[in-house]
Amino acid sequence: MDKLLPIALSLALVACNSPVNTDKGVFFAGEIVNPTSEYVVLYKGSSALDSAKLDENNRFSFQLDKVDDGLYHFNHNPEQQYVYLEKGDSVWIRLNTLYFDESLVFSGTNEELNNFLLEIFLEDEEVEQLMYSDLFQLEIDDFSAKVEDLRKEKLEELEELNKESKLTDTAFEIAKASINYTFYKFKEVYPFKHRGTLKEQELHEFPKSFYAYRDGIDYNNKNLIYLRPYYDFMKSHLGNLSYMTCSNSCGKENGIAHNQLHFNQHKLALIDSLVGEKELRDNLFRNVAFNYLLREHDVDSNRVFINEFQRISGNNRHIEEIQRLYEGISNIQPNSPVPNIEVISMSDSLISLPSLSKNKKAVFYFWSGTDKNHYESIFSRVKELKSEKPEYEYIGINFKTEPNNWKTIVNKFEFDAHSQFRTDDYHKLTETFILYPMNKCVITNDALIVDAFSNIYWNNH
């Protein structure tokens, strides 16, 4: 608290000099220590409303003439966080990108609510750790009691905040939903986490009262679409319903998740039947499509899935992105040619990936200089593989790293310069090779793909 007081006082002094708002306008500004981008972008939902460039003091400001009360989010690449704004607000923030969320402080109008929402966001990780360390192993009644105690404790804090700050109905609704859906999500995943934690074979039978909160679920609330606890709950809830529905009606046992196509068809049908709000429907459909396509790479199954997806959600706002993912996976099946992407060598010359993999067995792996732990682990694994499987040539493709920094890292680890390359077009690389997860590698033979979805830590080739 002592450390926060000088920050709060400085923000309050600056806020005193903020422009006077009309009843309908909003002033949103702040200071970013150790900026990672020149800009801050303000969003309402998925739409960018405006961008502001940092000045010489790393400060930014937005003056919006007219806004709807509700949840917004601001992006300072690569991080983002949400902010609640109402007509007439003057809101200031200060943060240090080295500890983005932890250092964020709001001041000005609605500062109590915004700091409260941030507190819930930060506490979610602590609560999740508590779930995994202690609570998921509890039996049903004890687990329900513990979760309900935690939920009521946060609701009491919200009631106190409401008494002091007199929140609007919309603000109170969003704050309450942030609490409720955080804890409802844990009840949705409990059956599976409990079974996994105790290494049990079967799921428990659950009394109807365990899911009593489901009677109050709002599947069509526009104010909550981009509230993270609400959206995370929806994903877990739909996964739980899909699993149980399929187990009960399809003649399957608890192993239905092995048939990912069948399981995800249930998810599509449930979203279609339960969710009417267009933007939420589109986002949830997209989540199902990406989760399925990134995990299942069988051409025939994917074709069945994408046809079903287009039938149910053909007007999805994400349809082009999903179609590109589907086509990208289809283009890197076994015996397909290595995609003709040009990369940059250590001597700054361009060379194509087919040329690099011609007349040899090769393994392409991927890394970024922004994640030291990841690339150090990858490099260590590559050295192991060179000893275990010397018949392959191991080719590193770097992205999102400043060229001089990339060369410094490569030289530090004493890699052969002829085996290291980088790209400036991360977007194209990602779409072409479907870079998920980041431990993936692509195995080739004479410029033809053997396995585009291998993992560098597996020993399956």
C-alpha cells in the first residue's frame, strides 16, 4: 500500500488537469513505464475505437465524444486488459510493462470498480492454484461448500463497494458476473479434474443441486461477451454439457473424447441451440473450430467437421480465418511439398524452405527471442537429437526477434550458421505451418512433408 500511494497521488494530480467531459463523453489516459509499443489501442468488443501514440513522457490519452456504458479493453502490444467506462468518466491508468497486470492502477471516476475488477482478475490465478492443490480432490459436498464460501466472500466485498460507490446497474451486473462465473467455471470442470486428481476411472454421479446455478445462466448477455470469466465459463460449460450429453445418449462410455469429431459436433449443436446472441455465438463457434482443427489433422474428419460448421455457422464473422486454418492443415499433409516460404540467412540472403530441405532428411523447428526459457530448452533438445538422430539436418526458424539480437543468440549457443534462419513475416509462417503448439516441428524428406505436426520432444521418427 505504501508503494501505491505515491502512484495514486501522482495520478490524481494529473487527473485534475484532464479535460472536462460532456455528459456523454469519456476521457481515458495514462502513463506506461517501459513501453513495448508506440501505441495504445482502445477496443469495444472486437472493434478498435481509436489508437493513441505515446508522447515523449510515455503518456497517452483518448477523448471520446460519445460512448455506451460498459466494458472496454485497451491493448499495448502484446498485452491487454479491460476497463469499465461510463458517460462522463475521466479515467487514468499507470502501469509498468515488466509487471503489466500486477502494476496496473486505476484512478479517477469509477476507479473503485476498475480496481475491483482487476483484483478479481489477479486473484483468479491464486484461486485456480488453490483448486488444483487442495479443492479438486475433495468430494462433492465439501467442494461445493468451499467454492460457495469463496464466492459469497467476494460478493460481500462487492456489496460493500456498492454501498460506498453507488455503482450503476450495468457496473454492478458486470462485477457480480465476474465473481459468479469465475466460481461457476470451477464447478463445471470439477468432475473431470476430480477424476484426474484422484486417478479414478469413472466420473461421479452428481446431485441436481450441484448444478443449481445453471438455472440462472444468461446465454445472451451483450454486456458480458468480452468479460473473461463469463467467456471462460461458457467454454467449460459447453464442454461439460457436450461430454455428458454424448455419454448419456450416444451409447458411449467415458472415453468419448477419443472421438474428437463426434464430441465437437455435439459442441456445435449445443451452441446453436443455447446461444442466440450473434457475437457470442460466433466467438464460441470459433473457439470450437480452432480447438478441433489444431488437434485433429485427419483430412477426411476435418472435411466432415468444416461442412458441419459451415451448415450451422456459415455466416460466422470468423469464417475466413477458420477456412484459412482448415486449408492450411490440408496443405501440409504427408507427401505434400514443403511450402515455398522464403527465410533470411545469417548472411542476410534469402533462401526458400524447399531449397533448404532438398535431397536430405530435415527437421524444421521454431523459436522466438522473446521467450528465453523456451528457446534455451529447444536448443538443448536439438543438441540431443543431433546425437540421437544424426541422419537429420536440424533447421531453426526464428521469428519476432530483432535481427542483431537473433544473431547474438545464435552465436552465443554456437549453432552452425548454415542451420539458422529467420522470417519477418510471422503471420505467414504461422498460417502456413500452423504453429501450435510452439514445441512443434516439421519433419521432411527431400522437400516433401513427412509429418507437419510432430513435437520436438517426441521420439516417434
